[in-house]
Amino acid sequence: MTQTTTLRLDEALKARIAAAAERAGTSAHAFMLDAIATTLDQAEQAAAFAQVAETRWANLVAGGDSLGWDETRAWLEARARGETPPRPAPRPPAG
């Protein structure tokens, strides 16, 4: 079921939307729906990313092993040169 929602837009914003929609070959309504859906997708992805980061940080703080940046960077650089170095060993975080 689709419901109607009213958006109060000032004239300048309405004109910008109309111009952008025309350039995109769509209606102002469709343009606004797409903009809302795109912004919502981005917000949901950012929230999911933040949740993963929080979970990983909590695991690390609780005693999880990690890779040191210096060793990891050297490994990545060697891989980029086509070498096959051994992977860096995980270790408890310093602190």
C-alpha cells in the first residue's frame, strides 16, 4: 500500500530538482524517490559498517589477536611486487 507524504520545499530547491530531473530524463517525483532511496541505502550501509567496526573493536579489546601495521604493510608491499612472503603472524594487541 502506498501512502502520500508531503514535503515542503522552498522554490529554489524545487527548481533545482526540476532541472536535475529534466537532465536525468525523469519526473521530479521519480527523481526525489530515487534520491531518498539512495540516501537511505547509504545511511543503512554506514550503520552496518559502523556495527561491524564496533564488533571487531570489542573483540580486539577483549583479547583478540591482531596484525601489526609494519609487518602487514611489508607483506602487502612484497605481494604487490609479485613476491610470496609468509603471512604476518597474529599477536595480542600491545598495551
